[in-house]
Amino acid sequence: MVKGWPARLSSGEVTLRPLRRSDERVWRSARSRNAAWLLPWEATVPPNGDLRPTSYKQLVRSLERQARAGETFPFAVEVDGRFSGQLTVNNIVRASAQFASIGYWLDRDVAGRGVMPRAVAMAIDHCFTTAGLHRIEIAIRPENSNSLRVVEKLGIREIGFAPLFLHIDGAWRDHRIFAITVEECPEGLLTRLSHPSHE
């Protein structure tokens, strides 16, 4: 049994639950509708890089394998019971690090409603409590104003700048790095989101 997985988390209209093979139709539909909107922020395979899964079934199989190994928590994001995106806690490192990073995408239909700040807050609270992690990091392209607003709302501090950090939309891209430790939010991020005193 992996510490912290599987998990189902809910707050208001937002639910995080394990991504399932049966999500294929709604996942494909959301990705198709949002293709142009998501393209500038999509991870791509660099020249001579390892091939990524080429089908939804391969993607879910790969994520399930990593989840069983305790390396990732692949969540579907639901809004009022409707599939609306994906949030993945990935690169989980145990031992003396107790670290992970978070990546996500959201259906444009529900953008601007505070869905992703709530989802990220739930995921980080889960990582710090049930999963026992110590530090969570989020890497964001400087141009991605929507994602920058997520970390701003949650009061997650910027810790650095990583030139040519990830291969995104066909090229190596710079990223701003944000991180938070369990000591920085003893009350939990959902509480902080509801009562913003970090400003």
C-alpha cells in the first residue's frame, strides 16, 4: 500500500480522485476542446528523448504503474461531478527528501472560478498530512499568467528561476520555480485559501 494513495479529496464543488481508464471519453473530449488553449503549456518530447505514451490507455497504465511504485499521484479534477482536468503529484522522492512537484491542466470552461487554486491546495494538504511529504514545488513558465495566479492566491513563494528547464510546446523553456514546505502552512492551504492572511 502506497502512503497517501489512492485518495479522494473534496472541497466545495471540486473533487480530486484517481484518474481511471474509464475516463478516456471525457478526457479525450476535454483535451480536444482545449487543444489550442493548452498547447503553449504542453510538455513535449525533446529530440532523442524517451517516447511518451501514445494513447490514453498507455498513459493511464504508465501513471498507474508509477502510482503503485509511490512515484506519482495521478488525480482527475472534477467540478460538480464533471471531469474538468488533471492534477498530478509527480517526481515523488522519499528518504531524506520527502519532496514532490505538481503539474496540472484545466478545462477552459471552468477557468476563472477558483477551481485550480482549490485543487492544488487540497493536493498539497494531502501530501503534507496523509502522504507525509515535506516540500512541494511548482514550475511555471513566466508567460503563464493563469498558473502564476494559482500560486499567488495560495501564497506559495518563488524560490528561483530555471533557464531552459522543461521541454514545452516544442522547445526548451524557462520556468519560475515556486515551493512550499509543511512548516510554512501549518494551518493547511485550504484554510489559507479561505482566510487569506498571507498577503
